[in-house]
Amino acid sequence: MSGSLLSLKEAAQALFGESNRAASARARRLFEKQKLKIVREGGKIYIHKSVLDTAFGAEIETTKTVVKQAFGINDKGEVIPLILKDRG
């Protein structure tokens, strides 16, 4: 991840610790539900790193290997922090 724009896949990795298709779709739905400002370029979706930092109150790491906090959506559509298990 370089610069201040994150691709949908990079944002999913930062938020959920996964960058597969399901996580990307979850991130897109989360951005839409939270009415976050996104950048569309053709078929690609990008989000500013600062928007994620502000919206979720956590600094998003700039590497793909470390996830400080992950978030999910409960049944009411609210953003909730997820508890990550230490796999190390």
C-alpha cells in the first residue's frame, strides 16, 4: 500500500485481515452503509486512508502484514470491533 489511497482489496485487508472477494464485498457494503467518501475510477473503488482512520478510530497500518484492529457489521448494520486471535 503506497500513498494515501487504498484499493478496495487493501482496505479489506486493513479492516478485516483478509483480502479475498468476500472481504472486499464486505468492505464495499460497509463503506456504502456508513456513507464514506470513496473514489471510483472505472470499475475500481478506492478510499482515502484518512477516511478509514477517521471513520473507525484506528490507525490503519501501511503494511499488509500487521492488522491492529478488525471491524465487522452486526445484524443492525452497526460497525463493531472484532476480537482477533493471536496466531503466532
